[in-house]
Amino acid sequence: MSEVIARYAYRAKLPARETAEKIALESSTVIWKYKNRDLRKKHAARVVSATKNGATIAFPLENFGCSITKMLSAVAGEGVFYSGAAENVELADVQLPASFLRGFKGPAFGVAGIRKRLRVYKRPLFCGVVKPNIGLKPAEFAQLAYEGLAGGLDMVKDDEMQADESYSRLAQRVRLTMRALHKAEQETGEKKLYVANITDDADNIAELHDVVTENGGNAAMLNAFPAGITSASLVPKTIPLMAHFTVSASCTRIAPHVLTLLQRIAGFDIIGNPGLGKRMGSDAAKVMANAKACRGKLGSLRPSLPAFGGSDSAKTLSRYSFLGNDVMIIMGGGVYGHPRGARAGAESVRDAWLRR
Amino acid sequence: MSEVIARYAYRAKLPARETAEKIALESSTVIWKYKNRDLRKKHAARVVSATKNGATIAFPLENFGCSITKMLSAVAGEGVFYSGAAENVELADVQLPASFLRGFKGPAFGVAGIRKRLRVYKRPLFCGVVKPNIGLKPAEFAQLAYEGLAGGLDMVKDDEMQADESYSRLAQRVRLTMRALHKAEQETGEKKLYVANITDDADNIAELHDVVTENGGNAAMLNAFPAGITSASLVPKTIPLMAHFTVSASCTRIAPHVLTLLQRIAGFDIIGNPGLGKRMGSDAAKVMANAKACRGKLGSLRPSLPAFGGSDSAKTLSRYSFLGNDVMIIMGGGVYGHPRGARAGAESVRDAWLRR
């Protein structure tokens, strides 16, 4: 029988085993008897190990099937957080069986697909968040995008707070930015991507994806946490899809790399994560855990490209060298706040990479 | 100019005003200059007030428009949680202008619509979560549903961990449960509702809503947090829609009543919240804040019916009397764990209400 294995960190309020048993029961067969038939035999979650500081619990896949939403509803649900048996419960890790993963296609393009589109194989990918963004007109945005791409960025992207807005309609921004992108491609002889933000309430997401593709756009982005981790399933995946991590910092009781892993299964090709440093509270271990969730072996699913940001620049590029090449470095202020402009900012990044 | 007003609680790391200004800037016009044009005039978030322990900040509606997902991406986004200016940031409250609310229809049925369907006007509504559930066959489920409804429940509902499952397909469960429901209606002379759980990954939700209505179902439920707060927008709202709160306890940096308010705007008719008591860590103030988010004035949007659970029973019914009548009390073990069976459990609840 297939099982989802969840690891929890908590402070037990009852003896170690009893605490874990209570959480397992509350998250599966709470009331278990029907006319003397014991439903626990097939459906109870099973305690694998337990200490005062946490437990590993196995959930029968049959309880929820191949659905991220339903799996989370059990594994990080009411029973887990309100069992009364433990304090400060956190879902620290999750292992998903092949039979769960087979229910998903995962990233349609993944690392290899994005590299193929960009024809860049042996270095990290450099992405600039076009800034300023809020309030900027589409033609101005396209001009800034051009400067970053001409300077050596592989991709430019919308900020997480800029999608289809009254001050910059997505259709026009995509049309003008793609024109600028093609100009930069011709001048540099390199391929480029523009990641257009299609974030909106659930009923608008598919339509905004159409707006991007119908206007020649070649990549899209969703704020996966507020839009829903499985919102990727609402779009046809005809172009690479990126997830941005905004709002996810509000979710402190599910470990960040678990959210990243679920976004990969849900089908995001590029997954944005908090970057290194004090500002985002991420050390090398946290960054590596998110990278591993994107790139580690996961059934037959393609790896997603892990992306890290936080206003990085040429100066800070070497901080990410421990991640190897299959990574996307996202620069905001590092390129678009450069004292000599975005083109110079992008050039400084490519230059720093060559001299590393 | 319309603004969304957000109140934050935090520990400032810089002087009070400076901290708030930094958060406001990071959440709006971070880099603000384009060819000497100042984009802040129209688009910068504005500090209304600030102390060492928090701030009130006003966001121009034009920055994100009428979208819950995009509004959250700014108001509870990267800039708020990673500005570096404050620790332990929580979005404590949010006030939404009429021009934002006008973008939403809110609950299609709301309190009045549900009361009209049930023809119950002057008392709380009693709902039983059919238990056991995981592993139980549809015919057995329908039998238990019948017993609770015949005993005096107004509604029965699926558990949050039971939707369209291999051990109990939704179509068959809805068909058999509605037959049982109609039998209970005939016997009691009362109208009843069965809340069928249509939770799944985003691309399946609309289809499962169809499964419910095509099989005669008269209410549906989504686990709104893991499915996405705006997942209600994926269904046609031809029958009342309930939100369950599972997984939302993982989100500790957005106040619970803010999540409840957003679910009402998104269109849920009934919104489940953690119940009173130690198990769910909710005191009367927290319960009232959630009830107010459901029932308080909110533009021209209908009120949602606030629902509270936690294995309540006849014995604990009076605990909720401070909420008045417009409330749904959800009973699991209180009815379905009753020593003389579900029918007796439901009768004890109605009885307790009459004797209160």
C-alpha cells in the first residue's frame, strides 16, 4: 500500500508515542468504528517514529489520492494543527510515493527545456526584474527590458506586484516587450525570455495566459501561494511557467522547501525562492534545501529551475556559486538600480561571471 | 483615490516612522524614478500612522485593482515580510474600499439565502460532520447522514479529508445521501442540506461541482486555503458554497479574521472557522472577530454564515450563545460519537436548544 511519509517538528504535550498516535488518528480515522467494522486497518495513519520533539507519520495514499490540495488537507490539516497533543507543530518534510507522483506531469519544460530555449548550457541563467515597475507605462517598461537584455540578461520578468494593471495592460506590455526582446536577440545573437505575470483571482488566470501567448509572449509567472499552489493546473503550459514566492512567508508552519517541492509537482518550470542574506533571512542551508526540492530526484518528473533573488548584483554573484550552474539568479536593484543604467548593470553581471 | 488600508503588528528594527516608510516603499514603488519622473506621487503606499509595534499603511487600489490574489501579493507580500525593517510582521487587519468590493459579487446565497432554503429563521443552524468517514462506503455514509438529519440536524457535511475518493466516489455518495436527505425531509417536515466536498487541485474543482449538481446535490464545500482563497471563483455558484479552514493554521502571519473576510469577498456562503476552546486555541474574542468578518457590514456584499466546530455537542451548545442566531454550529463527535447513535445525538442538540 502506497503511503505519504510526513515528518513533523513539535513540542509534545503527552508522552512521545501517545502524542504522535493522537496526531495520526486526528489526521485520518478519528471516529473509526462503523457497526463494529474497524476502518483503521486500511485507513489509519501510522506512526513510524516519535520523540518529544517530533514524529514521522505515514498516511495511506488512498485517503486522499493524487491531489496536492487534498494531501495537504490531511498532512497539514485540522488534525495536525489542532490535535491538542503538541505545540508549535510544523510540517518539516514530506516524501511522496511514485504512485502519487504518477498523478502529475510536473514541469512541462523544466531546466533542460529552458536551457534549450535559451541555448545556454554551462552557466547560471541571469534574470532581471524590470524596475521601476508600478506606475510605469508599457513602452517605458519595454525600453528598460531591452536595456537589461541587450546588456546580457537571459530573461527579464515582471515584478510580483505587476500583472494586468490599469496603468499597464498585460496585452500591450507583452507586445511591446517582446518586440524589444527580439531586437535584443538580434543584436546579441542570444535567445531571451520575458516572464509575464498572469497572477489574478483563479477565474482570470487561464485568460491571462492566453493574453500572453496571443501577444507573442514566451514565458509566464504566477504568484503561486496567494493564487493557489495548484494554480499551474489552470493554464495549458505551452510556454515555461514560473512561480513567485510572495505571501508564502506568512505560512510559517509548513517548511519552505515543502512548498517548493509541491510547486514543482504542480508543474512550475521555474520556482522563485527567498535569496541569500539577512534581508530574506535565508542561509546557505535553506537555499540549498529549496534548490534540492527543485532539482533532486523526484520520480520521473523533470527538475524545475530554482530561482533566487534579493536585489543581487555582480558584486554578490559569487555568493551563489555553491549551487552550481542549474540556478537562476534574479536581479532587481543590482541591474535596474545600477548607477550607469540597466544595460551597464546587466553587463556588469555577465562580466563578473566571466572573471569569477 | 481609493486605498486599501492595512494594519500591521511587528517589532520595529528602525525608528518607528522609518520602519513603516521602508515597508510601505518595499511594498509599492521600491525603485521609483524613471527618467526623473517620480512614480511615487501616484503609486507609493502611504504611512498613516506608525509606532514601534506596528503601523497602518494605505495602498493605492490602482497598484493591484480588484483582485484578492494581487492585493495580498502587495499587502502581505515580499516587501512586507522581507523589508528588513521589522521583525515578526503580521498583517493584523485590512480595510477594503467600496471600489475594491464592487469588483466582487461575494456570497451568492449568504445567510438569508441559506435560511430561505432551510426555512429556519430564528435559531442557529445545526450541522453534523458525518463520522466515521475515511474508508466508509457511500451507502453507509448516506445511512449515517439520514440518522443525523432525521434526528434534527439542518445539514450534514463531508469531512474536510473526504472529497472524491477511491473508497467513496462523490457521484455515488451525493446520489445516495440526497436520497437519504429527502427521506429525512419527508419524515421531519423540515428542509435539509448536504454539503458535498469538491476539494481538489484547481483544474478539477469545476468538474466536481458539476458532479454534485448533476447528482442532485444542494450544497458544496471547498478547503479554501490549500485550494486557493479565490477557488470559489472557479464554480458557477448555483448552490450554496462552504469554505473549510483546514491548513490555514499554517499561515500565522495573516490574522485569521482577515483570511475569513477574504473568503467572504471571494464568494463563500458559509465559512468554517476554528471553534471555541483549548483544542482549537480560540477564545471568544477570536471567534467573534471571525463572526464579524462574516456578518459585519461590507459594502453591498451579503453576509456569509459563520460556522464553528470542534466536536461540539448538546452539552457545549450554550457556549456559542453570545454569537446570536446567525451562526452554524458544526458537530462531529458530539452527534456522530453519541453513545446511542447519530440520531440520538442530533435529537440531544435540538433538545438542548429548546431547553436553553
